[in-house]
Amino acid sequence: MKVLHILPNLQIGGIQRFVLDIVSYQKEVPDVSVAIFICTHEKAQWEKAFNHLEVPIYWGNIKPKRINFVQYRYFRNIQKQYDIVHWHVFIPGLCYFSFFDKGKYIFTHHSVLGEGRVRHRTDCIKWNLFKWFINHRVDCEVYNSLYTKSFWQSYGLHARFNCLIYNGAKFIEPPFDQSEVTEQEKFTLEDKFIIGTTCNLIRLKRVDILIKAFSIWCRNKTNVCLLIVGEGGERKNLEQLAKDLKIEEKVLFVGHKKQVSYYQKIMDVCVFPSTTETFGLAALECLHKGKPTICLNDGGGICEVIGDKRNIVDSIDNMVRRFDELYQEKETTGTCDSITYIKQSNLFRMGDKALEYIDLYKRIYLLE
């Protein structure tokens, strides 16, 4: 059986990371041949990592808002060689040009209708085309969380078949490069109870809620620090918020870091207050490090990843209360219930998810 994964590009992102990891397992499965079609070569930051997979990679020159019949025919000739076409992106022209091909189509939902980004006038047309594509051409749509399933079904999407397969992670620790950690960071974080997050600093992530909760909780505490790892358009606003709340000396913004794993390891509590997350890979990585990981109850799929109801809060006040419980636990016992968090993370091992997809491919391939 031959499987072709479709990616928009090789920018650093969650979808690209998912395909990179799942293909690394699928290529080892007997009687399964895996390849990747990448719609554009622009900003291919992960090209080297994907080349290390040693699977066929096809490069296109296809852009979402430009019609290119030469490229569509090029893609169509490639996809005809494969039994299963696994879509991870919707590009209208590309999808519809291949509408009459006989290959089996699987589409994995990695997002929820562009939530969190600026809306454009053409979005209504695009999403109606997407609905038509899913309902009339896709053989099976895959949801990466119950939240994602509920969202898309409420918009009337119903492919011939559908199923739930959660995303996963490989849990491989990268080599540690100490040079990325500055002396100032080491000094500020030394002997502190650290509450932190690792995310893009955009409105969707709602880091302002975390800062407000921390500002209430940290009163009269000297050995605590809020560590924020990430970069984005909201950084200046968040830094100003910390100043306005007079806690700037207890909040450390370290910007974008390649060694995110190191910073997650030194956190005592990890917090992801974002909304409408379809999954929550960063939260999953923190759980695997044995860290208590907190989210808000309107976080979407991230609530399913975290699982522990104690760590799914519904307000700033309850977030503050949970901070205090975990702080007291650490002060009293010197540790936290890390085994429980690691067990939860093991439900989402990428090797298991890769095999779930292989089973799905086989079932869809046999459909008449």
C-alpha cells in the first residue's frame, strides 16, 4: 500500500511536526510505502529534518490564492501513483483539480476554521468550498480531539466515514546546548518556584490571563518566578501588563528558544491558558516531563490532553487556588505527583498513533 501525505510547506509548525514524526514510524511498517508532497518550497525551515526521513519528497509551486494548472496536473500525476492520499491542508484549486481521481482521500483536521487569525472577505467562499470537498470527495475525515469533532460537525461536515485519532509525540529529548541559557536567566531562576508557559505570544494564547493570575498569587512571596518562553506580536503588551501590575521583577520573558525542553524541565507548574486549541502538543510534552499542567476549561482539545480535572480551571481565581495547592505540595513534600502526569502523556505516544493511521489506511483502501 502506497500513502502520500500532503503538506502546505515546511515552515516550523505543529502540522509539519506531526507529519515528520508520524512518517518516521510509518516508513518502517512492512508493505507500506510513504511519501510526502509539499505544496511550496518557500520558508522551508525543516527541509533538512524531512530529508533525513529518506522517503520520496515531491516539491510543488502551489499557492492557495493563485491558480496554476501546470502544477495541478503535476500533482495529479503524482497522486495517481498512490493508494491513499492523506491531506493535512486544504488548498481549493489543488483539491478540486484532483476531484475525479480514484485514489482514497483521508483528511485530518488540525484546526478549527481559522480561529484566532484575522478574517478575510474570501473566507466564507473558502470554507464553503472546504465543506463541499469534505462532504463529497473525502472518504474519511479524522479528528485530532473530541473538541475538533464537535466543532466541524456543528458546521455540517460529514465525510463518508469519520474517526477520532488523537495527535501524539515522540518524546525524544534533543541534545542540550547550554549556550542558549544566559547567565541572567540562571541567576533569576535559581532556587525559585517557577510557573511558566511555552507558546507563541499571540492573543489566542491568552498569556495575559496567566500574568493576572500570577500577580494575585505571588503577593508576599519572594521565591517565585513567572517564566514566559516564546515570541510574538503580543510580547510588548504583556511586558507592559507585568509593569502595570508591578510584578515585572518576578516575570522573565526569554523570547524564542530552540531548547524549549530545558525550560519546561525547570518549571514547577506549566500553564496553557489558550482558547480553542485542537490538541495541545506543548502541554503534552510538559506532562511527559512529570509536570502539573494547567489549562482553562474553554481551552478545547488541550483539556482532553491534560485529563486531570484538578488542573482544568474555569477562572483566574481557581487558577490562583490551584497554584497555591501545588506550591504548598512542593513546600511540604518537595515533589509532585509526576508519575500520574507521565502516565497521562503515555496515552499519546506517536508510535501508537502511527499504527492507528495504518489500520485506518487499510480499512479505507478496501472500501468499494
